[in-house]
Amino acid sequence: MNEIVLEQQNEATAEQQKPKELIRRLVWRMCIATLILMAIGSATRVMNAGLACPDWPLCYGELVPAKQMNFQVFLEWFHRLDASLIGISAIALSGLSWWHRRFLPNWLPWASTFALFLIVFQGVLGGLTVTELLRFDIVTAHLGTALLFFITLLIVGTALTPYQGTGTVGNLPWVGLTAAILVYLQSLLGALVGSRWALHQCFGGSQLCGVMYSHIFGLVPPTVATLAVVFISWRTPALHPALRRLANMAGVLLVLQILLGVATFRLHLQVEPLTVSHQAVGAALLGSLAAFTVLALRDWAASREINANL
């Protein structure tokens, strides 16, 4: 009899875990799609394809502009297609979160709704980049919102991932949070440099050099903060292996990002794949720090709860 009751309880628990697992998988797929979307957006900008489709939301008044299709039109059209698919996924994420809210953490429906709001706002900004002829402040806000959407998805996915902390994180959550914020701000500076073509204008006519150098010298604070995450993680005994991997990943991505930045600067943005990789690696660095911070905060909160109950 006890075995039957235990089996029924296990089945009920497994049934309740299905929505959480479904949403977690959807979120991680959306994370990958968003990272790809930002890379395509960067390629669209550096290839001067931002206005390849002169209207919005259609392209030359059609869903698929077969007659006008060339490489630039394809980049802009595919960028919109990927964004539309992510938007549909965000609607599904919000709907599933509210429908299965009884079996999910209380914060999840609200987080998914916030993600949906961000992607809708992102779509509006995407339309304005076309209708306002790539106005630099709108283009900068477009990337900033995309990064914020990406971070939101990463936070949700990491928070839903099974994790058992070791209680040894100390101040690492706050160091990680500081590094993530600084990298985000540096990414906005990079978006401003790109949207105003500051590097080209500085080399070509000594204009907007201040914007360009703000991004170069702005590299120092996020670099120091990220290296602090790596160094403290190395020095922290019994740190969870997942946190060590994320810290090491952040360190590798930081070095790669600096090398790509130097190469992009020295080659005067003449090699488009380098510029696209620079932005993609920057987004990946931000994502690794965001995931690190969420896991470290979960570890810190669990250790405080255990200490409170002693």
C-alpha cells in the first residue's frame, strides 16, 4: 500500500515538473535565437543593410521580396524573420507561464510578461530604425533593449535550472552583479560608437573621436570587475563547479573580446566578420556574467536560509 501511495506521489510530482521543464527548454532556445538575432543585426549594420528594406513591417510591400532579393535585402529580411519568431516564442512563454502558474514559481509569469513587453518594445524600435532612417539614438536603444531581453531570458533560464549551492560564495554575487552592469554599460557605449560610425568619422575627419575614446577607455572598469570575478572564484575554496566554469568562461570571453576590439580598431572596421564577432562575444560575456550572478545569488540565499534555521 505504501509503495502505491509513494508511486502516486512521484507521478504527481513529475506531472507538476513538466511545465517548468517545458518553459526552461523554451527559454534556453530563445536565448540562442536572440544571440543569433543580435549577430545578424550587427551584420546588417556593418554591411549597410539597415535600410535594404525601405518599408516596415513588410519588405518592399511583401512578406518575401523575391524580386528584390540580394545579400543586403536578405540580411535585413532574415533579421526581421528571426525577430518575429522570437516574438511569437515570447507570446508562447508568457501564455504558458500564466496557464501553468500553479506549478511554477510566483515570479515566473511576471518575468515572462516583462520579457514579452521588451520584445514588443524592441519591435517598435526596429520599425523606428527604418522609418527614422537609422537615427543613432534609436539604433543604440534597439541594441540596448535586445541585450536587456537577452539578459532577462538568461536570468529566467538560470533560475529554473536545478542547482545545489555549496554556501561558499561570499561576496561573489555582488562582484558578479557589478561586472555584469559595467559590461552592459560598455556594450551601450559600443552601440553608440557603431550607430554613429564614430570610428570611421574619427579616422576620416577627426570627428566624434570623444565618442570613440569613451568606449576605449570605458573598457577599464568592466575589465577589472570581470577579472575580479575570475580571480576571486579561483581563490574561493569549495566553490560550485558551475560557478567556476562560468567564471573561467567569462575570463576567456573577456580576453577574446579585447583581442577582437584591438583587431577591429587597427583594421579600421574593414573586416566585417571581426566587427560582428566583437558584438557577439560581448553579448556572450554579458550572458556568462548574468548567469554567474544568478547562480551565486541562489547559493548565497540558500546559505543564509540554512544559517537562519540553525
